[in-house]
Amino acid sequence: MYDCIIIGTGAAGVSAALTLKALKVNFLLLGDKKLSRKIRSAEKIKNYPGLIGVSGEEMSKVFLTQLADAEIEITQGKANGVYPMGDSFSVMCGQVTYEGRTIILATGVETIKPVKGETEFLGRGVSYCAVCDGFLYKDKTIAVYCEGEEEIKEVLLLSQYASKVYLFCPEKVKVDAPNVERVGAVIKQIKGDMRTRAVVGVQGEWAVDGVFMLKQSFGADTLVYGLKTEDGAIVTDKNQGTNLAGVFAAGDCTGRPFQYAKAVGEGNVCAYSVNAYLKSGKGV
Ligand SMILES: Cc1cc2nc3c(=O)[nH]c(=O)nc-3n(C[C@H](O)[C@H](O)[C@H](O)COP(=O)(O)OP(=O)(O)OC[C@H]3O[C@@H](n4cnc5c(N)ncnc54)[C@H](O)[C@@H]3O)c2cc1C
């Protein structure tokens, strides 16, 4: 059991981790070992104090060095559900479950809005997790949406279960599997009746048994049942607490402005709030 589980390795998650480490809180940092794609994508950052005109790539390297210096390890994985268990939380991550007394959500903002039918058919043919649900589609036809190279491993895993995979990806990725066919960049709609039956893309419609939306970030309220959001942003108080006791949030996922400085500041506040929460005897 960890005292805290940080979900997301962007600027907010890294900041929360560095401060939790300094506060000697026992925590797990869950996310991408290469950090967030968004940290890396800025061409030149001019508004972040202390680093003059660096690129996102350079900033990412500094963050990784700081984590290594502080002996903080990233546990590679994508959480697909956070479940309250009385005074603690279970974080499902593929087939692995982690237990934490508190949670810091640092999951960034959902860049790809849900497509028509995605929320309606979630759990009825629509999934966000190849590792958790891939086996359900043995010898079936599926569609997979992925954002780029990072998700190709998951696409390959799905290709081992499904007989046919229609791939939608904005990038021209190479997938070494004969049953994977890239048919477009985006899914426009997911259709069905009681279950998912088809996907609609720009070039046409494909009959499928299931759809995997392998997005970097999905809505925080999809991840944590009962979490209060407004216009897609997690509602927090000045201590970065959410409407759920023991759940804190930082960074782009709490709303605008979408900036490194805000993410880092909120991550830092989250760490202090988690520490105070634990010290007050809650979540123990
Ligand atoms: C092209 C570009 C240029 C930019 N330039 C600037 C700039 O010059 N100045 C500035 O201040 N800001 C800039 N930004 C914004 C800045 O990148 C963001 O504000 C910042 O990265 C937010 O940090 P974050 O930690 O909140 O979210 P993110 O950096 O988005 O990190 C969130 C991480 O959480 C991960 N995640 C999501 N869900 C899960 C899950 N279920 N399980 C595990 N991990 C999960 C995501 O994959 C991601 O790695 C720019 C953004 C872009 C795209």
C-alpha cells in the first residue's frame, strides 16, 4: 500500500513527485517513463522561470535528470480505473492493481474529444485498455484508434487476439502485423444497438465487434467515478482537493491556463495537501 499514487508524468506529476519525495511520503509515480508527449512538444518555452528559451525536449531531459537525482522511479503504465475502497483507493492498470491511501490526478487535458457514440458504447464494445480487454476479442474484428508510435505495442498486442484490426491513426505508423490495416486518421462515429457494431471514418464505414480508443489522456471523470468536473476540467479547491476525500488534482486536468508553470505549482500544492491529509490521520 502506497501513501499516494500519482497518475501522470507530465509537469504536474513530476513536480508532485519531487515534493512528495522531499516530504518523505511513500508514493508511486505511474505513467510514461519518457514523460508526457506534451512536455516534449513545445518548440521554444519562453514563459517558464529559470529555463531560458529551452525546447520541450530539453525541459523533459532536465525533468528526467531531476527524477533520477532524487531516486524517483516511474512505473510504466496507464491507469484505466480508480476505485474507492473505504479509506484507500485501487488503481487498475491493465492486469495490475495498485493500492494507495491518496491519489494525485496529473493526467493532463484530453486532447481528443470523445467521438460520437464513444461514451454511449463504453463497456459495450468500446475500451481504453488493450491489456485489460484485448482477450475479449479473440478471432473478432476490431477498430483501434491510436495517437502515434507510443501505442504501437498495444496495437500489436490486440493484433494477436483479433482476426482483423482496422487502424485509425493521424501518423503514418508502421505496424508489423499482417492483419492490421490502416484505414484512416480519425474515427468519426461509433455505431451499434445493444453493442458496438461499426465505426465510421472519413473514407467509409467498417463493421466491427469492438473499438479500442488508445488515447494518451481520457476524461478524468471516466477514470474516477463520481469525480466532479466542469467543462471537462476537474473542480478543485485552493489545496487542489477534489470533491472526493483523498483525491487531489494538478495541472492541465484542472483547467486553463494550460501552462507548465501552473502545472508545476499545482503539483507542488498537491504534495503538501496529501502530506497534511495523511498526517491528519485520514486515509490511514
Ligand atoms: C505544442 C505545445 C507547446 C506548448 N508550449 C508551452 C509553452 O511555451 N509554455 C507553457 O507554459 N506551456 C506550453 N504548453 C503547455 C504545456 O505542455 C502543458 O501545460 C503541460 O505539459 C501540462 O502538464 P500536465 O502535467 O498537467 O499534463 P501533461 O504534460 O499533458 O501530462 C499528463 C500525462 O499524464 C498521462 N496520463 C493521462 N492519463 C493517464 C492515465 N490514465 N494513466 C497514466 N498516465 C496518464 C498522459 O499520457 C501524460 O503523459 C505547450 C503545449 C503544447 C502541446
